[in-house]
Amino acid sequence: MLTAFLKLMEKTELTRRGFLVTSIASGFALAVQPIAAQTKITTDANGLTVGEVKIPVKGGEMPAYSAMPEKGKNFPLVLVVQEIFGVHEHIQDLCRRFAKLGFMAIAPSLYFRYGDTTKIEKINDIFPIVQKVPDSEVMEDLDATVEYAKSTKKSNTKKLSITGFCWGGRIVWLYSVHNPKVKAGAAWYGRLVAPPNAPVSPLQPKQPIDFVPMLKVPVLGLYGGADSGIPNNTVEMMQAKLKEYKTKSEIILYPDTPHGFNADYRTSYRKDKAEDAWKRMLDWFKKNGAM
């Protein structure tokens, strides 16, 4: 009886937490204001089916943004993993860019059980929410996203890729180990190595460099040489580890390039590097059978 009661309480708590965020944000996250309007890229939805979808997961339904061509089916699937700010307008625009190329692109709201980071004005206030998100739960939610895409009968999940930015860049490395069915990954400026002297979190116990011996999926890393949060020596450590284990993965390090160089709505945007990296990503996906 006690066991049944505890399971019921756990289910109730998961359901309650599961609906802290019930819809995808419109517009840009408050923490990234003001927007650099002169460089911001806007991709229209002409010829596309776009909008919010609900993905069945543990604890409720996870909101996600989906974009795909309006006509046809059998679209290759790309998972688009959010920046630390959440699934705001920039991430949604990236999904539309993929859809224009013939993909089904889905960006799940992976903090949805813990809070809406798009409504928080200061980035330091976002960290406590992000720190509550277990890596294991993110892996399960991404698995659920793939299953959802398969259920639509519109997507070819045998051509599965994943890309992510900032917080999502780290997740790309982890999910590429978790799900060997991924054809290719592209990790944009995601943390690779734990910060020096940082305590190990039981929710995020390992970093990408720890998973290299198990990495079979080819991942392309896209990093900036002037990224103050991801020192060059940590990128070099990861490059050496990838080579040591003879993986099919590689990292491109752009000199004098800051963190967030693909974020066209921010002052960190570097048009030439972003365009080069985007092309490299697509070539990588094509080379490895993801499109």
C-alpha cells in the first residue's frame, strides 16, 4: 500500500512539474535584449508547416517547435537543441531554415518541467533552472522527440541528425553517445570539459570529453577561438581525445571568434564564420547520411 501511495505521489509531482511551461515562447528571450536588428536573420514560413507541437513524455506533454515542408513526407529529421535561453525566436528561426532545406526540424523545450527561461531578464537567474535539469532526463526527452516525429508519418527517422547551440552544443555530444542511431551531430560552442575545481553535479555528472571512448556517431564541433567560456586548451584536449580514440568526429576552431558566433540577433554574431560553419554542418550531414 505504501509503495503504491509513493508511486501515486511521484506521478502527481511529475505531472505538476510537467506543466510549469506549457507553450513555446513567442519572440526573443528577455535575457538577450536588446536585439541586434541590423544582423538578425528572419526566415519566413512560406511553403512550410510550422508551429508548436506537444510531445508525450514522462510527467506530461513537452512543448516543442516544429517546422517542415508543407508538402511531401519522408523528411530527414534534425533535432535542434536550444541555447541556454530556451526555445525562443532564434531557435525557431533555425528550425525554419532547416525546413526550407527539406528537413523536419524539431526543437523541444527541454527545461519545461523547471521554469520558463525565456521570461527571465538576467542570465544569472537562468542558471539555477538549468542546473536542475538532469542529463538523463534530457536524453529521454530527445528520445521521445524522435518517437513523436516517427509517429507523424512525415519524417524519416533513419536519417536522424542533431545540432545544438551553447547549452545545446554540449547536449549534442551526449546524445550522440546515448543514441547510436544518430547519423551525424553538429555541436556549436558547447562546453567540453568541466571547469577547474568545479563540484561534480549528480544531475550532470560527466562532460563530453568523458564520453569520447564510447562515441561512435560522427560529430562536428564548431567553436570560437576567442570564446571566454570555453578556453582553447579545452578544445585542444577534446581534439586530442577524439584523435586518440580514432573517432570519426572533428572540431573546427575559428580564430578570433567569440562564443555565440552563429547567434545573428546578438553582437557576438560573425557573419563569415557563421555562414562557413552552417555550410560545413550541412556538408557533414550529407556526408554521413543524415540528408
